[in-house]
Amino acid sequence: MSVDEQRRMTFDLDESMVKTIGEEFDVQSIADKFAKAIKDKSHDALEKTAEEIFGQYGKQWMKRTLELGEKHTDTTYETLKKAVEKKEKIVPIPEPQPEPVIEKKPEKPKKQGIRCEHCDGTGVCAAGSPYDKSHGQMFGAKVRLTSCTECLLVAGEHKNSKKLVDCRFCGGDGEV
């Protein structure tokens, strides 16, 4: 395997980059500097001192790391960069679309909680005459319940309809 092939297969940081950062940003010297700075200070002054010393040190370290990262790119960075370039060419970023407004029906006021006697608290009128779907010509005939004529008419159905509709007394709530 050649050096180029090895480089394409490894996802580690460049050794020269790590070495350069280690030489330019000596951890022991900054730790010693901090130890000397807090030697005679109170507990309240520790945070401010740490911010002064490590804040600037950290900013310089990150700035230098970014500079070296652009010079010594690793395979992970290059793969990510290629993927971003490829995606930008293939799929344009869509404009955000406004969300549809969904309106809720206003809630009906709570009723007293007395069960409707007409529908037995189900909310569906089944007080009509039973309907034999097979007209008595089959063993095990299916008998369906129907709504009463008044509830059918209130619901806008024909008086001979075989549907089950909301109870006209409770409005389909089961309570009056």
C-alpha cells in the first residue's frame, strides 16, 4: 500500500500538526503561570484570574488549531467537505414553506351530566325499528338497529333511512 493510499484510509490527525501545537502551546508553562497568579489570592478572585490567563490562551490555541487544520486536512474533514460540495450541486436547499393553519372547533359547553334516556347515554339514536337485511330469508340473518324517524329528520336524512344518526335530544354527547 502506497503512502497516498494509507493517507486516504486513515482518519487520524496529521502528526506534524499535533507536534506544532504541542510545541507552541506548552501546557506546563501555562499551568505554572496560573499557579503563581493564584498563590496569594482569595477564593473569590480565582475565577477572574483563571479567565484572564486561560481565556486568552484558549483563544490563541483554537485560532492556531484552525489555521493548521486548513493546512493539514485529515480524511474526515476532506470527506465531509466533498459531501457538502456534492449535496449543494445536486439538491438545492428549498425555501421554507409556511405552515398550514389548523383551526379547532370550539368546545361545546359542559352539560349537567344527566344521561340521555333516548339514546341510553351513547349519543347515537337506536330507537328505530330493527331492520332485517336479509328480509328473513337466511338462517342467522343480520338485524341492524336504526334511528327513530324524528332523529333521522333532524339529521337531514330520509325518514325511511336505515342509518344510525346522532341523538336529537343530546346532540350526540350522551348527556342532557
